[in-house]
Amino acid sequence: MDPFKGQGGIQMLLIAEQEAQHIVSNARNCKTPFFFIAKDEAEREATEYRSHIEEEYQKSISENTGSSGSNVKRLEEETNAKIKNLKKSTSKVSSEVVDMLLKYVTNIKT
């Protein structure tokens, strides 16, 4: 066996290892910018989604608040109409009630 042949194989392995390290290093260096680009894009999409959800939430709150306000207004109108009707019917019947009460109070049973 030739003693230099064995050292040549080791030398080839060392060279191959250095080339592999360079390839891995280049791959890592190329990956890094893509990582930052992807990270920035993900943050941008998350911000857009968050603002979209917040906008929908605010819209639903304003719709619900508006509808409850309109419900309150409608209920007030209905209540006022019922009170007005009760006052009308009371004023119509009040004279009859007074006459009936006077009749029973002045009528003495023996």
C-alpha cells in the first residue's frame, strides 16, 4: 500500500467537508433574507387581519347600539300612545264612575 494514497483520501475528504460547509453556509445565508421577508409579510397580514376584525367588531357594536336606541325610542312612543289612550278612556268614563259612586253613597238601605 502506498502511504501517500491514504493521506490523499483524507485530504480529499477534508476538501469535500470544506465544500459542504461552504454549501451549507451559502444556503443559510440565502435563507436568511427569505426568512425576514416572510416574517415581515406575516406581520403585515396579521396586522391587516386584526384591523379588519376590529373594524367588523366596531361596526357590529354601532349597529347593536343603534338598534337598541331605536328600540328604546319605539318603546317610548308605544308607552306614550298607551298612556294617551288610557287618559282618554279615563276621561270618558270618569263622569259615569262619579255618578255611580254618588248613587251608591246617597242611597241608604234600611
